[in-house]
Amino acid sequence: MTEITSEDRERINLLQLVSSSKNEFKNLSLDQLKRLQELIEKKDYSYDKKAHKSKVKLLGKINVRIYELEEGKGIWS
């Protein structure tokens, strides 16, 4: 059995914040988004094709939100 690390707990907590809201990433600060991005990039899902695809999709959404926060509201709003 694999041990759950503090980074795993942190990643899970941030993902729960995202999944518990209709607005997904709007409730997270820029620092929280960057940390979540870092934690997700570290996690290896290469053994599960479906999980890896979800990881890539989630990272794309995080990148869009980070861009919106850093550059202004965003180009589509």
C-alpha cells in the first residue's frame, strides 16, 4: 500500500475546493492555482490513459484561469 504524502493531501484539498463549486477555479487565489498546477504536474498518471487525459484537460483549465488573473479578466468576458 502506498503512503499518502502531505503533497497528496494538499492536492486533494485543492481539488475538493475546485470540485465543490459551480465556478470551479474562481474561488481559488492565484497562489492556490499555481500550487495546484505544480502538484498536478508532479503526479504521474501515465499508467492510466483516462486519468492522464483528465490531468491534461485540468491543467489547461488551470492555465486559462491563471492567465485571466495575471492579465486581466480574460479575452472572452
